[in-house]
Amino acid sequence: MDINQKISEIGVVPVIKLSNPERDAAPLAKALCAGGVPVAEVTFRAAGADTAIRLMKETCPDMLVGAGTVLTREHVDKALAAGATFIVTPGFDPELVAYCQEKGIAIYPGCTTPTDYHAALKFGLKVLKFFPAEQSGGLSKIKAMSAPFPMFKVMPTGGISLKNLKEYISAPVICACGGSYMVTADLIENGKWDEITDLCKKSVEIVKEARNG
């Protein structure tokens, strides 16, 4: 099974910013996996993202741990060295897409315009990140964009919560939804691992219900 399929089967991708990876990465990985969400996008918005990726992979080796907010080749190299499974970029950078393909790692670039989608097509990409989702037109825009570009599946991130997850995930064009609602700074900083697991379980239920309903 390829990585796109695995992410699609899980249906949600927690988008994580860790300020203290040495303390939080291992228990967070366990909490996500316990909730049925063995995937994470660890963003380079905080220093030590590569440390967090390495520790999460060491704690839960079967987990899909990717790097998010990747802006440079140096970020890609650090993520790869830490054992990242995929790369996510906030925008479409052809040079970074080519670099990731050269390195053999999956990349999900942020795309919100027909120009972005057209550029992605040239690289043979199949799944695109749509960021920031709600602020860029949300599901109605994603559906409109899929008319001329039916070959893409989309991973919206930004403004997704338990309230609108079902609406998004019910659309056939959606591969999975990225979100930070189950991994907020408050939950992580205060070690509320059980709450994180509970939010993951609720998310997984919504995904199942939406897809089987």
C-alpha cells in the first residue's frame, strides 16, 4: 500500500508544533496511535522538528511521520535524516518538489489556485495540500477546482475541526484532512495525552461514518 493510500485510510493528519520535543514527542506519538491516528505532520515552525520526527519514529516505528512547513532544501535534508515519511510545504515550490522527487520522498505542496494545480500536474503529483483551506474558499472552492483537475486528491488544512470534518471528508475529492484541533498547544504543553487520544478516536469515528454512510 502506498503512502497516499495509507493517509487516505486514516483520514486525518494531526499538524503538530512541538516546543519541547525531548519531553513531548514520545508520549504524543503513543497518544495519536492509541487513538487510531498513526500519522503526524511535524512542522518546522518550531526548532527541533527533526528531533521530534526522530523520537516519534523511534517510539512508534510503524507511524507515518512527516515534516510540515518545509521551506528549504535544508529542511528536507534534516527531515530525511530524521526518518520522515513525507514532506509538506505551505506553497508550491517547483525546486523543492523536484528535490523531494529526486530524493524519493513523497511531497504534498500547498496549492490553492488553478496555476498551482497546473504546475503540480507537470510533476505527476496525485495528492495536494490545500492551505489555508477555510480562508482560501473551503470545500466549495476545492470542488470547483476538481472540475478541470479531476486527477488530484486534496488534503485540506487550516480551519478544520470536529465541527466541519464530516462535511469535508464526505467529499470524494478529499484524501484526508489536516488539523491541529487534536494537538493544540494547551493539550501538548499540559500533557493531556488522554484527551488527545479521545479527540483522535472521535475523528476516526467521523471519518468512518462519513465514508460508510
